[in-house]
Amino acid sequence: MSTGNVAADQLRLLIERIERLEEEKKGLSDDIKDVYLEGKATGYDPKIMRQIVRLRKMQPHDRQEMEAILQTYLSALGME
């Protein structure tokens, strides 16, 4: 077997793995949308739920810093 065939086979396998992962990603994305719709159906605001998920991913000190900057900006704009 020549080196070109080995490289082509390896590339084909990588592409197939990517395609499978893309399908899984789409499935997960659909599942996440369904959960947000379920939350909306029970009276929760999906935008706020997304924001909470984003905030929970942050480190506590990063979240506190962001909240402090937000308060500073709101205060500067007279929005408190």
C-alpha cells in the first residue's frame, strides 16, 4: 500500500468521525432547545435561563468582577 493511500484512508476516517460528531452535536442542540421550551411552557423565561447557565459557567471572582463593572456602567448611565 502506498503512502498516498494510507493518507487518504486516514483523512477519510477523520472526516467520517467529524461527520458523526456533527450529527451528535445537532442532536444535543435539539435536546437543549427542547429543555428550554419545557422551561418556557412551565413559565420560566428562556433568555434568563440561558443567562443563568452562562453565569454558572463563570468562576465566582470573574462573575463578581463583571457584576461590579455592570453596576458601575449602569450608575454612570443613571439606570439604577
